[in-house]
Amino acid sequence: MNVETATSVPASAARLVTVYAQGLSVMAPGLDGWERSQSVLRGERAYVSEPLAPFATELLPRNERRRATGAIKLALRVAEQLTLPPGIDRQSLRAVFASSSGDGEIINSMCIALARPERAVSPTQFHNSVHNSPAGYWAIATLCHSSSVSLSAHDGSFAAGLLEAATTALIEGGPVLLVAYDYPPPEPLSQVRGFCAPFAAAMLIDARPGARALASFGIALGDAEREDRISDKDLESLRTGNPAARALPLLQAIARLEARRVVLPYLPDARLAVEVRPADNLCTD
């Protein structure tokens, strides 16, 4: 079951909850997978915005693979490259997909079609136009029958997705796949809502620590304090140039094994504060 939702939670409802990151993946120019990206996030290697290598998912049937857009492929790519702990399979995972703007390529194509005299919209484009298309393609690719949520919260979409995944893991039990992604739209949409580069991050969120937890997140809603930034100017440009890349300070804290508070943008009058504790400081009894 796929559910589309817009998230808005008042700051007065703030309450600290703790969940655990059991797996991570990141995809962007110059950041190709979690293993390769950690040295960049730790500052051991300079960030260079290199184009991502071509990618074609092998999980999708041929017809769906042919119809998949750049945004769908990006979301599937980061989800596929997330390493799952033993005993967890993709078919049983609940999922949260978060994107600020959905599929700009499809929106642009449909607007062009509707501006023409015949107003003929391609059935494939109409099929892909809904906000939960990547979640649907993921379900087809993995034969997953578990529930999924697809949400949007403008520049706070990553924080909204993290909050949704944490809440689902705590209430429903079991691990939850979080995929946050945003793909640059073509002209002329890019003049209104443009992104500097594609970016996607995936996390496996669980209410239990487990033996392979990478970090714990103590999550709470707070007042509109200043969101975390990154000192590296190129990574900071990526963070501000793509809403999904607002995840970068959190990913950086995990890569550096830092125990610190990360503030993420969420609502105009609220932020999401995440108390990060690295794996070495966790109790997994």
C-alpha cells in the first residue's frame, strides 16, 4: 500500500525518541555510495563533483526499467546500494520516500503536452506523474507488499522523512527503509525550482540497536534555531542546492564518528534536532 501525505507537526508536540541507523547509502556527483563517500565526509579527501557513473537497475522488469525516469532511477539506485543486515530482506521492508518536488521531468513533459492544441498526455507520463511513483517501482522491483509512505515538505523533506521513518519503526516495529531524493528538473521549471545536482540518501531505521548499528538518533522537534551547515564550501553548496542534501550534516557526523547535535530544517517555525551517537558509544545488549 502506498500513501501520499504532506507532513506538518507543531513544535509543541516535540518529544525525544531514539532510533538506530542500521545501514546508509548516498548518491550524488562525487559521492557514489557510503563506503566511497566517508573519506570525503570526514575531510580526508577533497570533494570533487564528478558525474555519477551510468546506472541501470537489474531488479526491475524490462518494461518498467525502460519507463523509469531519472528521478526514479536515482531513488532506486540509492535504495539498492543500501547494505541490509543479515536476516532482513527487501520484500518485508516498510518504506518512506521523501522528495521536495517529485519528478520534475514528468511534470515538465505533461505541462508541455497540455499547452499544445491536442493536449495529448502520454499514458506512461501520466502513470509516473504521482508523487509515489518511486515507491511503486521499488515495490515492483523487490516484490515488496509492505506499506510505504511518500511525502513532501519542501526544503524540510529529509527531516519529514526521517521523522516519519522513526515514528513508523517505533509504532509498527521492525526496520524501515528511508529514501530521500531530489532530481534536477529541466527548463523552464528549473528557473522556478532548480537544483544544483541530483542527490539521494537512504537509511535503514530501526527502533532496536542491533549488532550492526552505525549510530543512534535521538530525535526531537525544536524551535526555529539555526540549521547545521558544512564548513567545506563545495559540500555546503551541494547541501543548499538540493533539498535532499540537507541530510549531509547528519551523514557527516556519522562518518566522523562524532557524538553531537545536528539541527535539520523542517518547518518554517520548527527544526528537527538529532542527537547523534556513533556506533562505538552504543549499548547493544
